[in-house]
Amino acid sequence: MERKAIGIISGKGGVGKTSLTASLASLASNDPDINPIIMDCDVDAPNLALILPAENEHNIDIQDTYTTLKASFIEEKCVHCKQCIEDNFCEFHALNWNEEQEIPIISYLACEGCGACKVLCPEHAFEIHPVKSGEIISYITRKEPRLVYGRTELGSTTSGKLVSESKEFTQNLEEYEDSNLILIDGPPGIGCPVIATVSGLDYVITICEPTPSGLHDVKRAIEVVQQFEIPFGIVINKADLKSPFQKKFQEFIESTGYDILGRIPFDLQIAHAMANAEPVVDYDPNAPASKSIEEIFQKLKKRLWNSSL
């Protein structure tokens, strides 16, 4: 079977993206035809590891990344002219003045590493250098496939680069050559991390809820995917939600003709599964949500490999 890479994204957070990913990861792990690698590219708030923990906590690989630039101050070069403050060298307000020592103070979190202070300072008292921007964590899960995820360092401004580095890290794994499915839990929204996640995928699942905000945000997510001309399918979570907006949501689906990969009903077993840090398909295989996700998984296999496996 040809290797396929798919991502699960949403225009907003909290619509069941990680829950769906975890269940699909479990089903893929149990399928004899599929050898998956799982990724969590929501690098600003990765939580898939909570549901897919390591088989051996002592065998976790952690790799530091250095894709963020920050300014540093060289005090011995400073002549205390205060020009950096008076001429507003930093548009991000990362420079403040220490009246007692008569030197500038750099706010680490506010600094964007743009390099303006280095260029503008006549005494060259500022330098720009890479700092630790995050980590890439990798391990074998209890379900057997490997999980790879990025974790952004506080103050880092390069989430998109960390996603790209995580994907490159995955491609260099020994088991990558033998895998035929890269399953990615993507970040919410439509920003740089989402663009970095979607780039190069074979298929995208956009998950949403039948609410006004759900419709608005899934439209945004679809617009991003369409820019890359990647096939996609929609999964509607809480599809049977009693809402006056259901009619308008259904009209949108019918008018666009978009592919509906599946509908997951409102099911409290999902919440119970999350509370127990398990995919719902493992926690209660007979739950309505579990059965719906199983149907989604079977449809997904047909979409990816155009077969009836």
C-alpha cells in the first residue's frame, strides 16, 4: 500500500479534533493492513500524548530545536546614549531603560528577533542569535505506533517552523520507510502552523460542529485546504445537536456538495473516555460515537487507497 499522509484540522479549537485523531490512530494500529506513524502538530498546545502515552517512559527521545531568534545586549559596548529608547529602535516595545544602570533591558517575551536594534545601534551593542524554540518528542506508544509531536517553548514565535521540523524529523525515522499512513492531529485555526501542517498532505479531514461558529470556522479551514488543492472530507461532530442552526448548516453542506466523510452523534462516552485518557473506540467500542468513527475509518481507507480493504 502506498504511503499516505492525512491531517485532521478545524477552524477552531474544542470541536473534537484530538479525540477523533486518537480513535483513528487506535483503529489504524489494530488494522493488519496499516502501519501508521502518529503526529501531533498542534505544537502550541499538544495533548495527543495524554491519550496515547508511551509504552516505556524511559525510552522517550527529546530533541531541542532552535528556530527562534532573539536579541541580546552587550553591555561593554554600550555608551549609555539611550538612543535605542528615544528613537524607538524596537517596534515591538521589547526595549526598556534601566535608569539605575543606564542601560537598555530586553524583554525576552516581547522580542521578535527582527534585528532592528542590531542594525540601528551605532555602537553595535546588540546581537541576534537563535535560542531554544521548542522540542520534538518521539516515542513508541502503548498501541505500538510511534508518536511524534512538537512542543513550543514559551516566548517562541516560530510555531510553523517547529511543525515543519517535526515533519522532517518523522521522515528521518527508521520506521518511516515501512509506514503507509502518517496520521496528523493538526492545530486549530488558519495560521502558520496549519499551513505548515497541510503542506504536502494527501488528504485532509476538517472537523466541525453544526453551530454558527462551527460553520464560520470550517469555511475558513476549507479555504486554506483548497489553496493547496488537496482532497478533503468533512466530519460533523455532535451531528444530532438540537440547534436552530441545524437547517442552515445542512443547507450549506447541500449547496456546496462537499464530501461528508462522517457524522458523529453527541455521546457522553467521549467525555468519559477523555477523562480516562483513552480513545473512545477503546473505552467503549459499542458506543454510538465509536461506531460512527469506525465507519469514518472505513470510508477513509477507501478514499486514501481507492480500495475496499
